[in-house]
Amino acid sequence: MDLYDIIDQFGEGNIEALMGLLVGLVFGIAAQRSRFCLRAATVEFARGQMGPRLAIWLLTFSTAVVWVQGAQALGLFRVTDARMMAVPGSWSGAVIGGLMFGVGMVLARGCSGRLLVLAATGNLRSVIAGMVFAIVAQMSLYGWLAPLRNSLAAMWITPEGRNLHLLQMVGLPENLALWFGVALAVLAIVLALRNQLGVRPLIFASGVGFAVALGWMMTWNLAQISFDPVNVTSATFTGPSANTLMFFLNPNPSLRFDVGLVPGVVLGAFLAALFSRELKWQGYDGAEAMRRSLLGAALMGFGGMLAGGCAIGAGVTGGSIFAATALLALLCMWIGATLTDLLIDQRADRKALAF
């Protein structure tokens, strides 16, 4: 039985949702076991450390780049067909939204993807923050915040109704993307060895990057044979979180890739935590911690939607195809997170030491 027969038997929407579920499972398991987190990596960077969290993030990112660019070289994927490249990108959205997201993920102590993984392990802080994130993302997509998001995004957009490939934009051959990924992977491995990381976290960190590539390849191949339009996409959590929330509230929901993705991540992270005996109920330490977390979640919800993706969606998924606005958003997330750690968390640590 080939893919045509499977689609005829189960329907395109169901197959797309199953693909999302599979990608989510791989992502959830790998992210939980590797402790993958952009926020943790940026905090290490802000404190002048080239530590294990940075090594994990670099290996995830570089693995995604190598797999995606390798798939394109083998004819298993085409970057120009990705939805992120087929629509206009927003420079202003990337800058403003990226900065907001970076601030938010430090305040919330985790990006949206990390919150989803932690929620599956019994972290009630992440459950509540994740709900606020999804609600604000939905408000930014279709609700009261949508006009503000649209006006900010429209301030400065890419020309000709499409996003730009960063290497092509600066006049470099696109095939350098693969070698860029290889170079980053070497750097990540050097940092991992310096920090005495074992083989297991490196394998799982690579698994997160592989999940991103798997999503791109699966949706692209489905789009080639589908009768109805299929968005060529991969792991991201801003839009999918909002869409998954509405799926359970809508009386006539439709199955798509992102509706399978979010439950898949939760299930994968839960199973990984269960088998490693890391399931544990956790709550807020106090009212101040809760206020900080919810503010951060709200900033991530609006900022991620404005930037065109979260730390995963723009930072890894968009970065793996060298979408120019996605990489700009990633840079601004690093800047926002670094400044927030310097101005808030490190200052608070110094005050605590002073007493």
C-alpha cells in the first residue's frame, strides 16, 4: 500500500494530523531527555559561559540544518515550497516580536516549546503559563490583538510577496547552508566535550533537530500528491498552540498537522519522563513568581505570533531553511533574553548576595 492508497483510505486531514503527531512524539521525547531550551542557552551566554545548554542548542540547530539541507540535496524537500518562504516576511515583526519573545521566555523561565514539555512532566507552572501563551497567541491571530499585530508586521515587509533566503540575499550560494550546519555541529561537539556531556544528551539533542527536518519532509511529500492544499511546515508552537486550543473549543474542528503536533509533544515528553522516573508535580513558589511567569507567557504569545514563530518555529524550523526574517527573529530573541537576564535576574542575584 502506497501513500496514495493510505490517503484514500484515511483522508488527507487525518494523515496530516498523524504526521504532526509523529513529529511531536519524536520532538517531545528528544526535548525532554536532552533538556533542550533556548532560554537556558541564552542565560549561559549572557553570563559569559559556553556551557552544556549552549552546546545542546547548537547541536539541535545544526542537526536541523544538516538534515533539511541534505534532504533538499537528495530531492526529498524543497525550501522554496515551505509556507514560511511562500508568504511575505516581516522585518519589523521579527525585530519587535523577537525582542518581546526573548524577554518573555526569560520571565517565564522557558520558551513555549519548553513549557509544553515541562507541562507534560507535571509542572503546573508550565501548564498555566502555556494556557496563557495559547490564549494570547489566539487573540493575536484572530482576536482583539490581531489589528495591533497586523499593523506592526506591516511596517516593514519583504519585497515581492515572499520571504528571502538569507544566503541568496547576501549573494552567497545556497549550498553553503549545508556546510554552515556542519561547521556549527563541529562547534557544538567541541563545546559538549569541553563540558563533559555524555553521548545520550547529544543523541537526544540531535533528535530534536531531526524532528524538525522530519516535519519538513513529511508535509512536503504529502503536498506533492495531495488534492487539497497542504501547508509545507514543521515544528512550531505559536500558531499550533492557538489552533489546538480552538480545536477543542470548536464544535466542527478540522484535523491538520499542527493539531497533531502539540498533543504529540505532550505525549512524547510524558512517556520520556515516565520511563526515566522524572514525573513530578510542581507549582509556583509565590505570587511574584506567578506574576512574572504569566507576563512572560503573554509576551511570548504576542511576540511569537508577530515574529512569525517561536524559539522553535523561527529559531530552529525557520532557521533550518535560512528564512531571513526567521533568523532575524532568532537574533532578536537572543538579544531580548540576554538583556532581560542582565537587567533583571543577574541584578536580583547580586542583591541577594549583598544581603
